[in-house]
Amino acid sequence: MASVAYSSSVIRNMNVLHRQSWRQIMPVLSTCNSVPVSHHVRCQSSGQHRNIYTSDSNKASVAFRSDLKNCKRVVVKLGSAVITRDDECGVALGRLASIVEQVSNLQLSGRQMLLVTSGAVAFGKQRLRHEVRMSQSMRETLTPVQGHFPLESRACAAAGQSGLMSLYEAMFSQYGLTTAQVLVTKPDFYHDYSRTNLRSTINELLRMNIVPILNANDVVSPPPEPDKDLHGQVISIKDNDSLAARLAVEMNADLLLLLSDVDGIFSAPPGHEGSRLLDTVYPGDTAGVVFGGKSRVGLGGMESKVKAANWALERGVGVIIANGMSQQPVISNVVNGKKVGTFFTEAKPAGLSSDQQAFRAREGGRKLQTLTADQRAEIINKLADLLLERRESILAANKMDLDSAKLEGNLSSAMLARLSLDRSKLQNLANGLKQIAGTSHENIGRVLKRTKIAEGLFLKQVTVPIGVLMVIFESRPDCLPQVAALAIGSGNGLLLKGGKEAMQTNKYLQSLVTEALELHGCADAVALVSSREEVSDLLKLNDLIDLIVPRGSKEMIQNIQEQSQGIPVLGHSEGICHVYLDIDADPDMALEIVRDSKCDYPAACNSMETLLIHKGLRRTPLFDNVLEMLALEQVKIHPGQRLSRSLKFGPSQAQSMSIEYGGLECGVEIVDDIKGAVNHINKYGSAHTDVIVTENEESANSFLNSVDSASVFHNCSTRFADGYRFGLGAEVGISTTRIHSRGPVGVEGLLTAKWILQGSGDCVQQYAEGGTRHYVHEKLPIIEDASSSEEEITSEQS
């Protein structure tokens, strides 16, 4: 690779100009129609003036990962280690094929892709080594040759360049794309006319939807020289990293993607103790980074990449350094805004990053654990009071969100209902938080089990917080204070990720949570993630987050369950709740339970979605009255297959009996008996909440024991499946999973346990056969005062 060769006198001349902005000094090829400014620099070696033209473009670099989706022109630099085989002789065809596929798909989607590639030397080495072996075999019959025949890198480049391009051409042709080879040397960047020609050529290729593939002409390039950057104003072209950076700036690219054999920039060489991947870096962040050696092949190392990245970033090009050897589609993931590699940006956020928030939430949660139960209750009561004191401000923020949602028109009526707050909801929220505060003394440190292991050796199991929770919710801002109170009451740290549709309401409610936490210096324990990071990126924080609770649509919850990388997910897929009217149902009771289950709050997950009716009620007034009531309530009926066949005319058959309508709609089906109802629910339901209406106790017990759901009710509405109505104060969500917690999840679901063993110098060897001590394993009663000593318990037992 080549660099612009300036002598010491040129450096002195350029230092005179250093006080000016970089845009007046740096030679840039830009597609903007600006008038170039000429600077005359005398080259000592030739005595001639060299004109360096600059662009006055004020293009800003990509600020956030989410903006990468909008990048139009992308330069991808393929490092030698990425496309070279492990034996450094030949190209890694599988890896290269994946890269070509990703680049082709992006090109065909309307982007302009440019490749800066290495690999010519490796490709040529493979070809020349074969020739050398053939030649040596002939000579060996006459005169043996000692040692290996040397392979000069320029000769390898000459032999490999055409073959590498032929390989690219064949691969890209599979996607209907044409490639063009562009070889450059450092003198090509010396003169304005050569740079203009280069820019014109590449622009024309891009206009014709051709993928330009660039490389330094290693056949004639001199050996790499020491870095001669002029105070950061000019970058020396000595490897493909600097070439790619120079090309990206001069072609006015939106993104430069440097692919290497490591995941990105680490705080120390990868593998060293304490080394961690830097997800995002800002100008100046890399100053203290310790770099390891260069890659096994190629001229550049990570230090070279970081210099090239910083240089390009200063000139308006977004940069990412990522692992090109990953099994994942790294190029596609980067352009789609996924958290891959290290992202260089000048837009340093005002707040904390999500991982910093998670770390502080853990510390804040530990501080909550050190508070007394009364202090935690005081925080929650303060939050409840603030909800009522600041209700006008809360409703004003909520109105802003509602107005924006209605203006955009992309939320269903059910989602709008969940988004909306009113005085009644705020009063119920405050009441629920008071309930949680009243039970705070029962949470942390509650003794679950006591055992006397031996004389003087006592074991107990006590409740402790899970750690750090992350609750992801859509539309429902009332979820925020509920979950915050549950986390505070259980001593857990909490990250909250709300939907953008409730941004203003969530922001204001979070300010109230922080204000309440400040009573006892625990403000960091609960944080609202307001960064632009995708949910999928947050799910990678498995070393900082202990439990994820999603609250939202079926699709959102399923996506989180699929994408979570090692973090347990507590949630339900959907709320397909059933009400079954048995042959022995009280008609008036049945009518009111169906009405309440469906019409009280149709958008709720505990709303009835399917009504099952015993076949014996088909020709009775109850059947007609129920359907008439639903019609008066403007509920749209979707009959099941069996009911549809019995109707001479009426609504069309339901598409499925496994639909969560979330509005004034429901399915209705006929079943033979309790067994038929149970089979239908277990087949089509979501294990959320199901109800039987009957006066027959035997039938009721059979239903309650047979339905495999988190909540099963007798003669009451499905709407009772709620943390507040259960007396839990509030709920973090409703779980239909079978591990850890089911149904409405209150404080109990946010606790786990630990074992505490207290002895007096006990050693296992003392309890071995023939030892001096013996196990007792005596169960002890659980007393309310968890602070009582084991000696007191022993005396009580005596």
C-alpha cells in the first residue's frame, strides 16, 4: 500500500496551514457540486507544485445505529484474515460466498456497495506454490534443491489479482450483478486530475449498478512506510484500512465497514483479564486502548483500523469495525442497525447507555436490599401519593401521546385504549401501590424453611431478590409505576423499556419514580431505557439482566422469547380466555359473567375471547339472551364450526378458535359436555384464564382440576385474573409458563431463595463413618421473627 510522500519541508509548509479547518486542507473527492479551493504545496523531491483540492461539504456522520438503515453508499473493507484460508494459501471460499451474497442483496435493494478487498497475494501464493512444486519435481530428478523456493509477495500479487477478480465476477454473476476492478497506487491520490478520474469512474460504475472492487496495486507498490500523518489532516495510504477510509471520504460514503478477524475494539487485547468489547466509541475514547499485534496476514492491525476509523469519522463517514469471520450475516446485520461490532459515532448521548443503566440498577437494587422494610414501603407510598398529586401533569403528558398516536393512525382501538390514562386508572394505581407497600415487610429475608442439621449446625432458606429485571411493555404506561413498585418492594433493580407511542407519559412517570427513590438514595435502582437501541440488543445483556418480563402483543412476546440469549423470559404468548356455560348454569349469573368478561375492558389480556355453550342450552332462552346481550353491546360474533353448521343464516364461521381479538369480538362454539369444554380449552386456549358457570359442584370441581391454565375460575368473570384484584397490589405481568411463577405475578414472582448455614466449626470429616458428630436433619418450625437466633429456636423447642 502507498502513502503520500511528503518531505520535512512540505510538513513545515503544511503546518502553516494547520490552523485552518481540515476541510480547507484535506484533499477530498466529493459528489457535491461545490467550488474547489486550491492549495499549492511544493514537493521537495520534484521541486514542482502539487494542487490539493478540498470540498466544503458539511456532511455529518451517522449518529445512531438505528440510522444505519438509511445508509445509501457503503464501503466494505475485507481484511486479509477474513478472506484468506487459515493456511494463508488461497481464499476461504465459503466465507467469501456469504459476503458476496450479503453485498449483492444490499446492492439489489437499492444501496451502492463498494468493496475494498485484500487476498490477491494469498490467491497468487496458492497458484505459484503449485507451479513451484511442479518445477521442483522435475529438478529433483537431476539436482536436489535444498530448502523452500521463496515466493515474493509482488509476484504473488501479480499472479493472484486476475484470479481473485475472476472469482468475484463468477460469484456476483450468480445474483445478476457485474463487478469492475479498480487498482490504485499512492500517486493516484497525489494529483487532482487522477483523483477526479477515479471519482468519475467509480460514480459511473455505481450509476450503472456495477459493484466496484478496489485494491492497492501490490505489484508496483513500495514497501509500507512509517506513518506520516500531518497532525491528522492527511492519512497515509499504507494498508487497505487507510485506503478504505480515504476512499469512503472521497466518495462521500455514508458508512465504512471494516471487517477483521475480531469482534471489534476491546478495552484491552482480547483474552486479557478485564478486557471487554466496546460496543460504541466516541472521539477520544480509543486514546487509552492497548492494541495487540497485527493479524496473521496482511499489513494492518487493529491500531491501523482504529486510526482509519477515527480519521473517516472526523470527515463525516460513519464507521463500524466488526468480525467478518462470524457465522452470522454481519454485513446485513450492521446495515439493519443490529448491535454488531464497534460503532464509531460523534453523537455522544447525554444519558447513560443501557448496559451502564443495568449496572447501576444492580447496585441500586443491592442498596434497596439494605433498607428496612419500612423504608422500602415509604418509597412506594411516596410514589402512590405522587400519582395523585401530579395527576394533571400525568394526564397532560398522556394526552400528548394520544394525540400523536391518533395523528399517525397506526394504533388499533385496543392499543389506544391501553395507552389512555384517566383519573380512575390513576386512583386504582395509587391504591394498588399502597397494597404493595403494606406487604413490604413480608418480602426480603422471609424464612421459607428451617432445618437442624446437627447439634449446633442450623440451615435456613430465606427469600432474596432475583437481581435485575427488564420489563418490556407496549402502549400501557400504567405498567411503569406498577412494576417499579413491585421491584422496589422486592429489592430488585429494574430496567424499563416502553413503547415509543407512550414516550411522554413514560418519561414523566419515570421522573416520579426517581423522585420517590431519592428519599433513601436509591435513584439508580429503576431506570427507563430511552436509548435508540433495539430490543434485540438489550436481550444480549445476559451478564447484567437476570429476568425479562415482556408485556405486549403475542408477536412481541414470541420475538423476545426467541431472541433472548441466555436470559429467562417470564411471560404469556396471548390471552385466549374462555367462559363455559354448563347445562346447570344459573341464567342470570351466566348473562352477567359473560357481559363482564367480554365488555368490561375488551383490550385486556384477561378478557373473554371464546364463549363455550353446552349443547343442551342451544334451544333455550339462555342461549338467545346471551347472543342478544352481546349484540346490544356491539360484540361481533364468530361462530365455531359446530355452531356455524346449525345456523341457517348468520355470521361467517370463525377463521380459527385460537384468536385473541382484543376488542368487541369473540368466538362462540357448542360443546357436548364438561369433557368437551376441557378438551377445547386445552387445545385452543393459551393457558391464561378460563371460567365455568355452573351450580353443579361436582361439575365445577371436574373443570377446575382438568383445565390446564394458570387461572381457573368458578362462577366469576375472567377479569378477576389481575394482580390488584388478587390482592397482590399490582402485577409485573401474567405468566402462562410453568416454571417459577404462573398467573398474575406479584412480588412473590420476583423473589428467589438462598440457603444460610450457621455452624460452630463444623467439618464434613467429623460426620463421616466413625466420626465424632452425627446428622439429625430435624425440621424446625418457621417463626415470624426471622432475626431470632438458632439458640432461641433450640430453647423454644426444648
